Amino acid sequence: MNQETDPDNGGGSLKHTPDCGVFLTWPEAGEDAFHPEDLKLAQEWIPSDRVFFRPHFDGTYYHLYYGQQSLRIKPSMWLPIADEGFRIGDRVEVPSQLMKNDPMVATIIEMRFAQSQSVIKYTLLNHEMPTPRTYLADELTLLSQRHELLHSDPEILIQPPPVNPNDSGISITDA
């Protein structure tokens, strides 16, 4: 987990990314909170109950993802949500759970926060059709592996050790 400084929160407190959350209200900074190229999309998505994934902070903007689409926002108040490990686009299995569910393999197409229950509800795509009901995390099993790239720290430089031309790399020691 990366720890990053949030400049709008006392200048020294640490924010943990990646994390998840929702914007139930429009940010207090208004349109200035968003990167100008992302404003139109932000106006469509925020405020809402969409659960965004926030993997990193670039020094000015947090990068929010909802599936493959993303937008950039300056540090703003949002409601953090516990990350249940699922993302839009993940392939999941719905086991029958003693005939409670119709078993299927599907893809997550929506993640919405149900504030009254404090849970994320997942809408699935099965046979190219959205499922008629939503599912909770404990009803799903992740099938796809996700390879999320970590952002490197530009201050860390890893150099190989110097090579000694007379050293074969093999050393024998007496025990």
C-alpha cells in the first residue's frame, strides 16, 4: 500500500492509496476540483453512489477509476468504502449457496454503494444481459486475476553491483 501526503489535509497527514469510495455530494471546490479534460465525465458521474477505485495521487490529482474509464480530482471530501477486492470488468462466479442463487459465471458491470445498508451491490453481465438482481461480495468468487501496476518511486534507483572482470561469480568456502 502506498502512503502519500494529502496537501489539503494539514500538509503532513498520510493518505493511503489504493482505496475505494463514493462522492455522494459535489466537491466543495466545484468544477475547479477536476482536471479540465475530465470535467464533462465528472458532471455525469458525480454525485452518485458509484464506487470509485483510487489507486494513486500524482501530486496534484487523485486518479479515480470506474471500470476502464478514469478521471482526475484534486483532494476532496469523499466517503471511503471498504475495498472488497472486486472491480468492474472482473470475471466472477456466483455459486449456488445451497440453491439460494442461480449458479453462473459473469462479469461485474456496476458497483454501487447502498448507503442505507452500507454495502456495495454488484450488477453482473451474464450471456450479454445484465442480471435482474444485484449481488453482495459474499455471494461472489473472483475468477480473473488482476495485474495492477504499482507506481514506482522516482527517488529509488536500483543499480546492479559492479562487475569484477576477475570474478567468475562462483565462490568456494571451507566448511
